[in-house]
Amino acid sequence: MASSVPGPIELPESRYDLSTYWGRIRHCAEISDPTMLLTTKKDLAHAREVISAYRHGLIKTPTEEFWIAKKHLDSTVHPDTGETVILPFRMSSCVISNLVVTLGMLTPGLGTTGTLFWQWANQSLNVAVNSANANKSHKMSTKQLMTNYAAAVTASCGVALGLNSVVPKLKNVTPNTKLILGRLIPFAAVVTAGIVNVFLMRGNEIQKGISVYDSNGDEVGKSKKAAFIAVGETALSRVINATPIMVIPPLILVKLQKGALMGKSVGMQTLANLGLIAATSFAVLPFALGVFPQRQSIHVKKLETELHGKKDKKIKP
């Protein structure tokens, strides 16, 4: 993010009002803009120069060039380290990176092998995205990373296989209801494992705390309570994002297979499924990302007692 560029002058968070949900939606639509995947090293170098000029007072007010530079950095680099996030794991690549694995998981008639493979692929991608974009206050060891990865994959595959065995055995349920429930099994697996995934991959933050800052932007300490809220909201945002993507396309596809797609080739049905997933993903992503602000205030009394008596650089509580 642009905030990784040093300078004495604070940057405006966004050209939009982030205190409102609509403002955050518009902001998130910018950072998840897939055209930002075309950002080059030259673009990033120029963007850093523009942002640095603003932070040192050489640019007095935000210009269109400033906002474009900020968009390049916000969608491409990590806010803590300033390093470029690997391309498939950037927010601007979110929909495209998830498209193939989502299509795989939502393919009707997957057997045990197919279910295991696509759940593994999805959780592998999630782990990579979470790791690449995690708060860098504390780094996770390779052993911790692999242990948590194994747990997330196990949770995902366990839920998917468990529900696959339960749904066909349900009694007093119509065949159509069983069909719909079967199509929603990937959603249940993704949501369950997604929550486990986030808390495992970012558990280090909860154990050791994340940095909290005063109103001047100066760090005043670490807080486990703030970390729990931050990671919890991240997990919830994953659920909010997954719900429409994993629910709407399969339900529409069931309807289409009984109508317009009846008797059509597997290729045609797969193409229709891909289109439904892509359209839903691009439409809902900014709404899911915008639910919670990236930085937010918390009353000091809700933090650890050792932070209650802290003073800022102006010797104010």
C-alpha cells in the first residue's frame, strides 16, 4: 500500500469516505481492479516517487496523478513491508485466481477424488493469499506454516466428504432438495475451512498481539485483543465473500439444467457455470471487502490494562 512509503505528512486514506460502507465499496473496487495486474516495476517506481513527493510536501494537494499512484501501490504492495505481493495473491487478482478452483469445486457430480483435489487446491490458494497479505508484526515459521496448512486442508476435505456421505442418506427429503443440498456442500466446506484457515494462519497475531497506534499514528504497543478482533473480522469477511459466490451460481445452474441447458453438452454447461461464477465474483467482491474498514478505532479501555495509561508524544492520554 501507499502507506509503506515513508514521509512526515500523513496520506489521505482514500479519495472516498471510508467511514461509510458505500465509500469502502468504491475504494475496494479500486484495489481489486484486475487491470492493476498490468502494473509494472516502472509504474510502481513512479508511484512511489509521487507518493513520496506528497509525503514530503512537494505536492500540496492530491491530484489525479496522486490517486492513480496510490491505487497502483494499494493494489500491489504489502502495507507493512512495502514489498510487492506475488501476483496471484494480490487483491487485484482475487477473482481471477479463485475462478478456476471455484469452478472445480462447483462442478456437479464430483467423486471422492475430485472433491479432495479441489478442496485441497482451494485451501492451498487460501493459505497462500492469507500468508502473503498477513499482518507482518510477527513472522510465522515454516513449521507453523506447514502445520496450519495441513490442518486447514484436513478441515476442508473432512467437511466436504462428510456431507457428501450424509446428504444422499437423508430421509423425508425430496430428490430436488437433495440435489440442491448436494450442490451446496462445497459452500459448507469452504466456509468452515475458511474460518479455520484464517485463525490458524494468523494465529500468531492473536498469540503475540498486533501493533496499535495513537491518533498521531505512533505505535504505542501490541494488543492481543485488537488482534482477535482483526482476525475475527477477516474470517467473517471470507464467509461474506464466499456466500454469494458458492450459493448463487450452483442454484441458478440447477434451474438452467432443467431448462435452457437441458440436453446441452458438458462443455456448454461448464462454460455457463464459469460465466455465472465470474459474474457473481466480480459483482460481490467489493461489497465483501468493504464490510469492515482496514484500519479502525478501538477504545483504549477495551485493550490490555498495560496500554490504559499510555501517553502520546504530546503527553496526552
